[in-house]
Amino acid sequence: MKLSLSLKLCPLVLLVVSCARPVAKFSVEGGNRVLEAVQFENQSEKATSYLWSFGDGNSSEAESPIHQYKASGAYTVQLKAINNKGKEKTVEKEISIDPPKACLAELETEFGAMIIQLYDATPKHQDNFVKLAEEGFYDSLLFHRVIANFMIQGGDPDSKGAQPGQPLGSGGPGYTIEAEFVDSLIHLKGALAAARTGDAVNPQKRSSGSQFYIVHGQQMTEDMLNRIEAQKGIRYSKEQREAYMEVGGAPFLDREYTVFGRVVEGLDVLDKIAAVQTDGRDRPASDVSMKIRLIR
């Protein structure tokens, strides 16, 4: 009797488990100044998610984020690349951010922040605003007068800790500033200008030492601008007229109050503050406080 053996061959299955870690690397492109857009180009390999730390307290999970720095200096940027197995690799790179070319300040509120450029053409007002901001003078003061489609006003030191219903708008640092009228600086939406007392007691139109307003304004028409030109004996350039008709402003204030800056970022914040509910004195029903710091 023959014994028949049947041999069945099974295919050999080779299971390969990759233990490779991701590779983290990136390059930096774009601006190297405060408030300029810095583009971080992600060049990582074998990664599925990312965690960025920009060195200024901010972070991102975007693949190739864009970031703005609000202060000059050296920053350590960190990128953590992570694969789908949870393995990770981290790389760091030092970058340097230069100060802004213009004189800038950040005005913080509960509604967000506005970035303001202070004009070199009005040096007395610029120097005074910088001095007060450096001293922390404006911190915790209120926007005590808000009128939609006109302006929002603050800078009265008496507004700090003011009680509800308390009359405001007469306080200051104890001095005024010589008017600095510049024909090219007009009351467009977002213009920063100095408040002052009326012509009857202030014929030289000297500015308050601390109180300021930011124009909210409204869009102008050709007829409205023609009437203002006739009333004031001034002549707007084609560009100025187009700006007033496109973005709006308060041209009837031109050459009456010193414009010494403008909002370059955060007009949406201006809109939100201008829309708050106010009382009979135009003071916001709920306090809107500020904090101002210089951007350097």
C-alpha cells in the first residue's frame, strides 16, 4: 500500500511595518518688518498634521501659515510635524523682525484692535501722543462720546473709573497743542484727529492735550463736497473727492481740527464701537475702554 502525500504550498506573506519618523522642515518668505505678512512654507515629509509656534505666543495648525508680528525682535519659530501613527519631529528656526518704517500704535478694545499710523507731518501731535502712550496715560480710559456716522471720542482722563451718568469730555493733561493743519490730511473714515474747545474760547484752534476722535463719517456726494468747498473756501483734489465719495468721512471738520493719524487696520472695530447703544450725552450705555501701546 502506497502512502500518497499531498503537499499544499501557502504563499509567504511579508508584513512590513514602517517605523519612519516624519521629516520637519520649512522656509520663510515675505516681509521681515512688524505687521508685514510672513509666509511660512512647509517642506515637511511623511507628515499628516502640523503644529506651529511663532515665538510670540501665537500658534497655528495650518500647513503653511501666514503670520504677522506686532513687535520687532528675534523670534524662535517651531514646527512640529506629525504622521498618522502619532510619531513626530520638531524643527526650530530663528527669524528677525525689524521695526516698522512708520510710527504705529495699537489701540485695543473689547471689540478688537485698531492699528493707527501717526503722521510725521504733524510732529507736535505725534510726539505728544507717543509720550502719553509710553506713560500708559490712555490705558483704561473710555470712549466717552460715540455718534454713529460721525465719530468716536476718547482720551479724557476723568473717564477712568467714571460712574454711570457722570458728565465727561472736559478733562485733559493740563496743556493744549498748537494746531497743525496739513491740506493733504483730511477727515476720511478712520482719520485720527485731536478734539478741542470751541472757537469762542479757542480762536487759535489749539488741540486738547489728550482727547482725540476717530472719524466714522458717511459717504459724500459731489453736491455735498461742492457746498463744503464753497463754505470753507477750500479746494479738494480729485483723489480726495473720490476718497470722500468712496469711503466717506466728515469733510466739514477739515481745517477746523488737526488730523494727525489714521486707522490702517481695524476699521471693522471702528464700525462696532460706532454701533453701540448710547445715552442722551452720547456716552455708551456699556463702557468701552481702551489700551494703547506703541508698535516698535
